[in-house]
Amino acid sequence: MNRDFLSIVGELNLAKRVLVVGHIMPDGDDISSVLSATIGLQKLGKEAIAGIDWKIPWYFYEFEETSLIKRYEEVKESGFSPDFVLILDASSPDRIGKFQEFLGNVPSAVIDHHGTNTFFGTFNWVDTKFGSTAQMVLRLNGELGVQYDERLATINLMGIATDTGFFRYTNADEIVFSDATKLVSMGGKPYLISRLFENKRIEQFKLLSTMIEHLRTENDGKIVYSYLSKNDYEKNNCTEDDSGGFVGELRSIQGIELAIFFSEYERGEIHVSFRSRDWFDCSKLAVLLGGGGHPRAAGCTLRGELSVIIEEVIREAKIMYSSQYSSVKS
Ligand code: AMP
Ligand code: MN
Ligand code: MN
């Protein structure tokens, strides 16, 4: 058993007031992990508060428990004074936004599955063998003796499902399936999770069509990229939340290896998502640009004029594509 895992269990057994923190621009794994840990700790009679320093995309409110998650300002105003901070699915301190302020005052634990993790907690249980952080929370809750019901099992399963692209990506391995089986046997309902994706607004289809109009290729069609500007979102009556999954559409194009999607979520602030199919290590490119992630899915956030950023990132991507190609294919 991992030593940090056991230390975290020991600390949480003693803790009374726990702040459970997720990352900015939260995804399904993050929301699932934060909610599963918070609900688990509450079931054990502890005061636990869930915090994410970002607006939660509207479709996650399909799960009513999502409204447990508080913004930084709400946590501050409530006067909550944690005696332990539990950080989930975040690879570096900047990923938790303003909640960084709580670090240093009280002991903290980082539970994460990113190879790019910087071990910024007092305790760090980081293991890239897991397809999702939600699986690590399942183990944590198990060791703490949390009793699962249908709701908790479904919410916990949601993170495994979303981070593996509903069991389609290369990280969907035997551990993923056995953890999913365990959660389904405890009452988890996959069909409730699929509603997250089968619930699209008509405006999102129009936004997708704008992204497709902007599609470009490089390196004989091996690199594909597209973008949405702040204006594109506004024109389609959408926000950046509405393009969740668009980069997956780019990756699904036949013959490509690397897909890149630029999303200008605030004027001059651009989130870049990288996805690859077989061999390109996206996390190396993301780290070079100040971000992080996994080999097949990574991202970074850059500031500046959208067209300039696109040009710079594509230039770096092409250089790294060639150098990785020669080492992988030699
Ligand atoms: P995304 O493209 O935003 O869906 O992110 C893909 C993966 O990269 C996820 O595992 C994220 O946690 C990670 N990631 C995205 N943006 C960043 C960033 N700015 N810094 C570190 N990791 C990131
Ligand atoms: Mn995440
Ligand atoms: Mn994750």
C-alpha cells in the first residue's frame, strides 16, 4: 500500500473540518472526485466543504449534488476554517486558483493521476496507473469506511466514465472496468451519466459548425486544429462550457495523430486542448507551454491575441511532432 495514501487516510480520520478542492476549468473527473470525497467525509460525520475556483459548466447540474460545490468567495465569506485541505485531480498549485491561499496554513494532501504533478501537498498520492482520480477517491472512501448508496456510486462512476471517454480511451484498462463494475454493483447508474452528453442545446450544434468551418490541417493531415474566438461564442449565444468535447470531434478525424483546439474563453485568454491518437505525447507539448496533462490528453492556458497564439502553438507543435516522430518511429 502506498505510504502517502495511508498517511492521508490517517490524517482524514483525525480531521474535523476538511476543504476538498478541485481544479479550475473543472472536468467530469474533477467534479466527480470532489463530490465523492466531500459526500464521503460528510457521511463520516465530518464538516466537509467542496470548493472549485471556477464556474461549473451547466450540464453538470444534471447531478443535483453539484450545487454543493462553492466558489472561493463563498468559502471565504462563510468563515470556514479547515484543519485539512484535500486537493483532487490538480497537478500544480496554479490549477486550484485562489484556493492556493489555504495551503501552508494547514496540512494538505494531493490525490492525482497526472504524470505532470508537482507534488505540492504535504502528502502526495500521485499514481499515473489510474485512468481517473475518481478511482483513487473510491479507494480512499473504501479505506475510510464510507458506505456507498446509489447516488454516491453514480457520482463516483461519473469521473471514471468521463476521463476514459466512456470506456473508449487507452486508459480504459482492467482496473477501470473492475472499479466501474464495483460501483455499478453498489448502485451506480451509467445511463444517468450518459445524460451529461445527450443533452445538447441546438446552439451547441451551431457552435460546432463554426468550429468545423475554422478547421485546418498541417503535416499532411497528421495535425488538425481549430478555434473558437470569444466573438464566435457570443454570436452563437454560447459560452466556453458549450464546446466541451469538441476537441474529441477533431481527434475522431481519420488519419490524424494530433488534434488541437483553441478556445478563447475570455478576450485574450485562450485555453488550448491537445489530444493524440497513437504515439504523440501531448503532455510534453503542454508542459513546454506552461500547462500539463496526460500523454493522450493535455492542455495549457495562454494569454494574447488569438491568431498570434495559434501561430506560435502550431509552430511548436510541428517542431515537437517531428522530434517525437523521429524518436518513436526510429
Ligand atoms: P482539457 O484539454 O482542458 O480537457 O485538458 C486535458 C488534460 O490536461 C486534463 O487532464 C487536464 O487536467 C490537463 N490540463 C489542461 N489544462 C491544463 C493546465 N493549464 N495545466 C495543467 N494541466 C492542464
Ligand atoms: Mn481533470
Ligand atoms: Mn482526471
